[in-house]
Amino acid sequence: MSEPLLQVAGLSTQFHTQAGVVKAVSDVSFSLERGQILGLVGESGSGKSVTGFSLLGLVDPPGRIAEGSIRFDGQELVGMPQPDLRALRGKRIAMVFQDPMMTLNPVLSVGTQMTLAVRAHDKVSKQMARDRAVEALTRVGIPDAGHRLDAYPHQFSGGMRQRVAIAIAMIHSPDIIIADEPTTALDVSIQAQILHEMRELAKDSGTALIWISHDLATVSSLAERLLVMYAGTIVEEGPTARVLRNPRHPYTRGLLDSLPATAPPGQNLQQIPGSMPSLLALPPGCAFAPRCSFASEVCNGDVPYLVTGPSAFRCHHPIGEAK
Ligand SMILES: Nc1ncnc2c1ncn2[C@@H]1O[C@H](COP(=O)(O)OP(=O)(O)OP(=O)(O)O)[C@@H](O)[C@H]1O
Ligand SMILES: [Mg+2]
């Protein structure tokens, strides 16, 4: 069998701070095929963005990849020199950052930035680059895109800035787009349009997507597979429909029960009690144990190993059905 487009194995990323070592990502493994859409979900602070940064070699000191391997199209990205990573970034692997101003430069017009983005990797004329910019902005629903090119980021609304960042990520039809909460600031109709365009890109250009969000409902409508992250670890992974229908990890169940759509009208939403432990001092066993109604002594002592099957999970007391 041929190698997947992206294969992440045993990835751990840590920040060495004065307060101690923040274990932001611990032993994360997954693979991504060409054109596949993967959803990465989990509560705030679970390590989703740091996972995305790690894939692009964008973790700066005091952070570093402590362990693991990231193989992309036959090349190892961990330890790859920065100039080689820069050549891949934007062209073959693009990221839509949670904060669009991480992509956008406030002192350059949107058109200038977009033509620079095109010409960083493709030697085309300025006019051709502008045409591609207009096309990309139109795709993400910016009306009258030709006239908006001369505007500066501060002249766009927050949601429009986010769409510009999405357009820039799409401009080279990269092999992978890592989209970090890309539609959180958008209203539902624009969100639907972006999801549609992303699906088209996956289908037409074979672009694979890693869609990061705390919003399980949006991710589920787009992703074929779900990765559920908790306290830096993937606690469950499987085909989306399967994970939604038959979650095996109590944390996944908790996320599902807290969705507004699952609560009867007028009834309070269920919440997962407690909060995520500090990544500076993770409990010795399962990090979810202190919040889990199924936890027993073994959960507080031993880190659960990965159980593989139709969906994979890390839990001593899985719920649901094994088949
Ligand atoms: N530069 C840094 N220095 C120290 N700790 C950091 C740094 N960057 C991230 N972290 C820590 O890594 C952990 C994971 O953060 P991350 O941003 O990946 O969470 P997230 O799942 O993306 O959350 P959110 O949904 O709020 O965006 C957090 O505890 C965060 O405080
Ligand atoms: Mg984040």
C-alpha cells in the first residue's frame, strides 16, 4: 500500500516555561489521505492549534517538538531546515490561522498581499496574480472583489478578514489546508458557502483538510473522520458517522451531550463537570478521569493505551458497542 499523504506518529510538543513544562501535545498519531477531510475537535486549550503549528514547523521557543515524526509526501518534516519548510508552506501545506491577522499584514493592501502570496511560489505576471486574487476572493464570497483589492485589512470586517485568509490559503490549491477555527466569526450563510468551497477544493484539487474546531456540529457536517482531542492527546478517532452514533470515550459522549441540537427544547444543556487539568501537571493516569463518571482506581493510576478497531480510543472503561 502506498504511504498516506501525511503520517503523524507519536508527536509531542512542549513549552519549557518558567512555571514548568507545558505538555501541549502528547503522543499524537494520525494519518491523512489525499483529498480527505479530517476534523480535529476538543475543548479550549486541548492542543488543537499547537498540533497545527507543529505540522508546519511553526512552534517557536520556548516550544519545541520533543518527539515524533511528521511524514509528508515521503519527506520528514521534523528537523527539516526552515528554508525547506518555507518552500512547502503556503504552496503545499497552508494554514488558516485562528487569528486572521497572523496571515495578514496591516500595512499592505489586501491585493498587494495576495499577489505577493501568489508570486512567492508561482512566477506569474502581476496582472495574472491579481486575477487569481480576485477569483479566490470571489470564491469565499467577498462581493465586488476587484474593487476590494486596494483596501487594507482594517477596512474589512473581522469575518471578511477571515475570508481573505481562507482565500490566501486556497490560492495555490495546496495538498493540505490546516484550517484553525476558520468559520467561528462568520454568519451561518457565509459559513455554509465556505464549507461548500472547501468541499469543492477537496474534490477538484485533491486538497486534504484538517479542520480544527471546538464546534462539533460544524466539523461533523464536513469531516469524514474525527479526531477528538483532550489535554493534548487524541482520545478517540474514527469515521465521523460512527463516532457520532457510537462514541466509545466518555469525553466524546460528553461533547455530544452538550450540543444544543441534542437537548429537548426548554431543557438545560448537559455540561461536562469540572475543567481540563493543567498541562503543566497532568494527573498520572487518564487525564479525563477526574471529570469522568465511569472512572475507577485504574484510571487514576495508568494511562490508558490505545484500543484500535472501527474507531480507536484510549479508555479503560469504554462505553458504547465494540462492533
Ligand atoms: N507559546 C506558548 N507558551 C506556553 N504555553 C503555550 C504556548 N502556546 C500554547 N501553549 C499552551 O498549549 C496548550 C494548548 O494550546 P492550544 O492553543 O493548542 O489550544 P487549542 O486547543 O487550540 O485551544 P482553543 O480552542 O482555545 O484555540 C495551552 O495550555 C496553551 O496555554
Ligand atoms: Mg486554538
